[in-house]
Amino acid sequence: MKKILYIYGNLPAYREDFFTQLSSRLRENGVELKVMYGYIANKLTRQAEGRAFISQKFKTKLYHLKLFRLSRLIGLMQVVKDEHPDGIIFQFNQTNLTEWRILHWCLNNHIPYGIWGCNYTRFDLKAFLIKIRNLIYGYVYRHANICIPYGSLYHDFLVKSGVPEERVITAQNTIDVESISAREKDFLPKKYNNDVITRILYVGALAVQKRIDSSIEAISQLIIEGENIQYDIVGGGEQLESLKHQHEGLPEEVKEHIRLHGAKYDNDLIPFFRNADIFLMPGTGGLGVNEAMAYGLPIISTIGDETIVDLIDGNGYLLHKMGDVEEQKKAIRQFLKLSPDEKNAMSKRSTDIVIQRASLENMVNKHLEAIIKMIDTSVR
């Protein structure tokens, strides 16, 4: 049996279903999957337990420099060598020193490797660092046996950057939307009426790049201008205290309409999605949009991790700037003007699109195709 390693910076809980299904499918094709990942003791994202697939975690050591942060996974290099893999898939992080060592080892020992990811760039990264980053990623991708971009935008970027198209297999990044929509079938599509209040929802990590501060500002202004809106923010993270401070500074007539609920998981999330009218993603991210669409929610979002552009098509509004208050206000106003029938149609469209274009089954199938091709061809 051949062996494939996935090198992953950390293993969030939302990847559990993906790796479980991929492991099963690979085993049917004579390939063993092992996921090797880092962990940080105070990591705020809930981590997967990895019970249904083979996994091994390694402590992450961080080095904070002036312009950026470096890391390494302690002990991973030797374990990779001892595994004698037939191929490695990286969710590559150019600031991880261990991944560079493994990549060099792959090239020297003719071990095929693939890169899985998106073209996410930190919004606060300086221009010259972005150029350096793109040069590094270009080298890594062009030497890979296979590339697995999250969506169509990065697929096109890779091909234009010189990666042969036959080495690029797009696997739309997602979660188990099929299970959600199947469970929610009695509530889909959503049934809108002429409710007095419109409920806007955000679910996800509260980090600077999510730009939740901008959506609080946008919705505050709309409420002051007379719109009847409730904004529910569900999530935990480094920005929670800052957002609470921002909330405290809002006018009293606004505060009661904007609620910070903290982190919620699993069944505790269901009422938020069922009661919401529309989902708002003002900054980076992506999978919260997939989850909302599985519940039949129309979407207002930026391109996020570049996958959202493949998912907004008659079911919402695509924001062109991250954290732009006026753009968010315009999109919300457009939604408020829709009739119940138009909103119902948007809801149905959301669920149809996410099942057709971003099912977990499709993502697993594409990774399986990429791995089999990587093993079979092994051509750089």
C-alpha cells in the first residue's frame, strides 16, 4: 500500500469530515493517508480530534521577528523521513522553516509533492513583502507535481504564472454542506415574509482581517438612519474584547440591535442560522459562507479566501473591498428592498449553488484525483 502525507499547519475541527472521507476513499484505492499537523497551546480555533483517520501532531515553535513571524514543527522532519512516503501534500506556509526543509528533501530525493491552498494575502502586508511572497510561491508551485487551488481565481492565477494546466486540479474549498442541507430540508428554502426586523448574521473567528469592526459601523449607521436590523456576531478570537469595547461606545438605541454572542459550536449554532435572514462576511474567510448557504441564507461577502467569487451568483452581493462601510451599507439596503418572493428565490439559489459547486464529495473527489495523478506521473 502506498503512503501519502498531508502536512498541515494546524488541524481545525471543520477539516475532520474532509480527512475522514478522503482517508476512506484513498484506502479503497490502495493508498494510506496520514495527516501531520502543528498545534499551538493557546490556539483559539477549535481543533479536530482526528479519531477517524491517522494523524500525528507536532508542537509548533514560534519566532517573532520585526516584519513577520517564523515557525517550525518540532520533530516533524525526522518523522517524515522515517515514514518513507510516496508523496506529500502541503498546505504550504512559507514562514514555516520545517516545511522548507521537507520541501528541499522532497526535491533532492525525487519525492512527488503537491501544494493545496489559496492566494490569501494578509491585508496589512507591505507591498515589497507581497512581491517576495509571490516570487517564493511561484517557485514552489512551478516545481510541484500537482497544485490543488481552493477555487477558480487561484486556478487561473497559477496557470498564468507558468504552472502547466494539467498539473492544476481545483478542489472548491468547503465543509460538509450536504449533511447540513439534508438535515435542514424541512426548513429550505427559507420562507420570508414582511417581518419588521431583518436579522443579519456573522459566524466565524474574530480576527483583525475579518473586519467585523467595519460591519458594526455599517449596521450602526443604518440603524441610526431608521432601518430595523438585528446583527448577531457569533465567534471567539483575538478581536472579541476590542469589538466589545467598540460595542460599548455605540449609541444606546443601537446597542440592543448588535449582539456579540461569543463562540458557539455544533447544535448551539443551528438557531442562529435558522433565524437569520442574510449572512455578512466583510473581510477574509470563506467557510462560514458555505455553511450559511447550506442553511439557505443569501450572502453579502468579499471574495474572502478567493473561493466566494465562485459561490455568489444570483444569491447575494459580492463586496469588492474588504471592510468598506459604504459598500456594505449599499448591499444591505439592496437586500432590504427585495420582496419576500425575491428573498425566497435567493435562499433556494444559495442552497442549490453550494451543493452543486462546493459539496464535500466534490472536494474529496478532486483531492483523490490529484493524489492518484501525483503518484502515477511523478513528473516535475
